[in-house]
Amino acid sequence: MHHAEDTRPGPLGESGFATGLRWAETADAQALAGSLTAQLEGREVVKNPHATMAWARQAVRSPALVEEVAGLLGGSVAVENTFLILKPPSSAFTVPWHQDGINERLQLDPGLAVTAWLSISGADADNGAVAVLPGSHTAGWRPFTADAATGPEGSGRGRPLVIAEPSDADQACVVAVPAGEALLMDVRLLHRSGPNTTARHRIALNIRYVAPGGVRPRGGHPMPQLDRVCGPGW
Ligand SMILES: O=C(O)CCC(=O)C(=O)O
């Protein structure tokens, strides 16, 4: 498979990611993690919770988060997709290397889209935090293949995808994200996540935000429904 290269630096600069953005108070995020753990016992992935669950509808509209994303994308923001990933204690669930901004249904414009990964429980190297490959976004889109066995897409988010193990995977950084903070990623940034080897739960909400014109459907698929958050142009 062949994909057009898109090698602009993008809204998150050279590294392709940013940390330290607080979207909720620590105690509120931890309380949410507790209630989701009880409510979603046995689930690993929940697709588009922002469309059906009040807490997620609110989370994608957290004022500090929206302000940051609107600043990066030019003032108008909508949610294209969300998924919740729950890794219970001693979970072997891993997510393979992938890029968030491309699949069989669509391609996102890296200048008009950004991923926000909201830590609800707190995430670290031991309970399955995300590992990123800094700077990998400026090498553009990688060929991908379907892999229904692993990862959030294969677990019901829609189209499965996985890319080949990058040759410089040893340069990856595990990004610890405390409860209530967010990791922002360029939609081309290569990332993965490992198993949860602890007795703690690991819960996070992944959000793909887009600006007007940021989504290009592929393969004859229709334009996805966007959930407007702020700004004109929708
Ligand atoms: O939450 C995880 O473990 C991985 C999520 C992920 O890969 C993503 O944010 O696209």
C-alpha cells in the first residue's frame, strides 16, 4: 500500500507531542476512574463514548483542553472520534505501533487535527502508558495493514490497522501521564502501549480533534459525523 507523504512539522513542532496539560483535577479524574471501573467491568474498549456518555461529552469539552486545542488548530474544533481504553490489573492488552490520523476510511490533515490522550486513572511504564517515537511524524504516513487481533481498532473501534515495527523503536519514550493530565500528539506520531503489569487499573480516553477541512474520507467511505465543540466554519 502507498500513501502520500505529509512531512510538514505540524502544530506540535519537532517532537510531535506535548505533555503537562491539565484537563481535570486529580481527585475528580481518580473518582471518574473508579466509577468507570465499576460500570464497565470486563470491557477493554468503548467506542465513541462522547456520543453516549455524559462524562465523556463533558471531558472532550474541558475548558483548558479546548482552549489549547483551539489555539493549535486555529479556533474551530470538533470531535471526529473517541475511544476509551481500559486495562485492568494484570492485563496483557497492548496496542501495536500505529498512527492515529489514517485508516481505511479517512485521512486527517496533520495541520488541522490533533490527538488528545486523557489520563483518567494515571498511567506509567508499569501499568501500560503510551510510548511515543519522538519526531516520527515528519517522516509522513506509513503503510499500514489490518490486524484484527490486537489494538483498539481491532477491538471494535472500526477498521483495524497496524504498521511495521519501526527500525528505530529503541528511541521510543514511555510517557507517564498523571490522572487528570493529557498527552497531545500529532496525528502522524508513531505510538504504541504495553501491558498493565500492576494491581492498578489504567484508563484513558483518546480524542481525535479536527478543524474545518481536517478530514478527508478515503476508499469511498462517507464523511464521518463530527461533534462540534467550538468556533465557526462547521
Ligand atoms: O491507550 C492506549 O493504551 C493506547 C491508545 C492509543 O494508541 C492511541 O491513543 O491511539
